[in-house]
Amino acid sequence: MEKERILSPVDIIVSQSDLDGFIIYANPIFYKIAGYNYGELIGENHNIIRHNDMPRIIFKLLWDALKQKKEVSCLVKNRCKEGGFYWVFAYIRPSINQDGTVRNYISTRRAASKKAKSIIEPLYKQLLETEKEYGMELANEQFKQFIDINRYGEQSDNEVIYNIQY
Ligand SMILES: Cc1cc2nc3c(=O)[nH]c(=O)nc-3n(C[C@H](O)[C@H](O)[C@H](O)COP(=O)(O)O)c2cc1C
């Protein structure tokens, strides 16, 4: 059984990446929870902490939003270097230069709530199965349906995820 590591409610994981997701800055809490030595993550792609339980569609939607210079909130299960995992509620946004081009991306993450994990874990299991059996397009439809079912009024997708977290 993989061991879950729980972030303290006051901890915030921060990282900054280049336009391809390669890490250019990570704060000490990031190293600590992911089980790396200080400095070890610089130059690595963020997928170094990718957990196999994560559906591909979640990262596709993340990158689609960032490429459109939009911010994105998502719930992510990450893996630790020596095994184990931790869940986060992530908010990722592009940092924009004065000329409108994207300088880099910044992610801030806090512990995913128990409520969020109880809702998202079965959903991701289902999405992963759909991806394996039928491909990512159907998983995309399933995720959209999930968002729509949980949407109140005019909420954006990010607001729906926020409401699942809190
Ligand atoms: C700022 C930023 C933060 C990211 N944080 C994570 C993360 O915490 N966990 C993760 O698995 N992927 C994260 N990603 C996405 C990864 O770059 C990558 O797309 C994802 O892990 C899927 O990897 P793969 O396409 O090699 O399968 C982040 C990307 C950016 C730009």
C-alpha cells in the first residue's frame, strides 16, 4: 500500500516553470513533501512528480488553459520520490510580460481537502478507465459532465473546482 503524505493546512507549495513545464523555482516545502533534496528539482519537468493515478485529460486541460494565457485550478495526486503520494489543490497561472508574451508559469498548491479527495478520487479512477478503454475524448466529455453537474449558476470551471475543495 502506498502511503499518503498530508500537507499541513498552513503549508503552501510554490513552483515556477518555463513554458514547457520545466521547474525553475521550487520552495522548500515542495522539496520536503516530494522527498527531494534542496535544489534537486531545478531543471526537472513537473512530470517528475506525476502519479500514475492521474488521468491524462486533467493535464491536457491544464495546458490548454495555460496556452490561452488563462489561470487554472485543479486537484492533483502527486508522487513522492521514495514512493507514496500527496494530494493538492493547485492554482496555476501564467506570468505575463509587458508586451503580452508569457514569461513563465507559477503554481501554488495547498492540501486538498478531505471532501475534495472523496469526490475526485472516484472520478479520476473512472476517467483513467475511460482513457484506457475509449481514449481521451470520451474522458474529456465525462469530465465536462462532472463539472456541469457541480456548477451553480454562472460559475466558471475553476470556481466549480474551488467549491469542490471548500
Ligand atoms: C507550473 C506548472 C505546475 C505543474 N505542476 C504539476 C504537478 O504538481 N504535478 C504534475 O503531475 N504535473 C504538473 N504539471 C504538469 C506537467 O508539466 C505535465 O504536463 C504532467 O505531469 C503530465 O506529464 P506527461 O505529459 O509527461 O504525462 C505542472 C505544469 C506547470 C506548467
